Amino acid sequence: MSNLEQTLSIIKPDAVERNLDEKIKSIFLTHGFKILKEKKIKLEKSDAEKFYKVHETKPFYNDLCEYLSSGPVVVMVLEKEEAVSSNRKLMGATDPKKAEEGTIRKQFGISIDKNSVHGSDSVDNAKIEIDFFFKN
């Protein structure tokens, strides 16, 4: 039985600013992901606040929202077997200094905040996050 999943991936402002979007997309493709949908957008801070609502009680919430809305991002729907866990493994730890060699954040992340990519943390959240950006 196949366990085909979809997950949301965001190439964050720091990576888009450094023109890394094509390089990061090719990493996903090399690792067997299909990019089903993608678009480059500039989020309003209010949209970033809605997107990260789950973190609104945390001390980093405002900075996170400021950052995500600071420049263009590329949002994508990725698909493959076990997409959520595969993508999280490929992205690496939130803190690039602690990320494993070969992960996207190890290669391109600047800091714990500017860590180049976002990925859904569960199948349920993936659905919510995909709907947030791609509902018709």
C-alpha cells in the first residue's frame, strides 16, 4: 500500500533574496519529490500572522511574521511517499548550525530565523498549510 503524501514547502525570503530557489527546487526533485504546484508571492504581515497563528504565544512569533513577510517567498506543494517526514529530514534542524551535513538548512541557512525553508510538521498541518496558499 502506498503512503503518498503532500506537504507544503516555503522557500523563505533569505533564500529567494540569494537566488537559491532553483537550486533548492532541484534538491527536492533529486530526492524524489514532485512539485505539484508552486508560486512566488509576497506575503502581507497579516497573512504571515495567520499562517503562523499556531506560534502566536511564543516569544519569536512577531519576528517570525516580520521575517516571512519581509520579501518574496516561493510556496510549493511537494508530493512523494512519506512526504512530510522526508521533507523534514531533507530540510534539517531548525538551527542550521545543528543541521546534519547535506541538509538544505546546513547548506543555505544563515541563522535559526533565516533558515531558508519551511516544511509542514504533520500530515494534518500540511493540508491546512496547503489550503492556506492554494485554496481555489
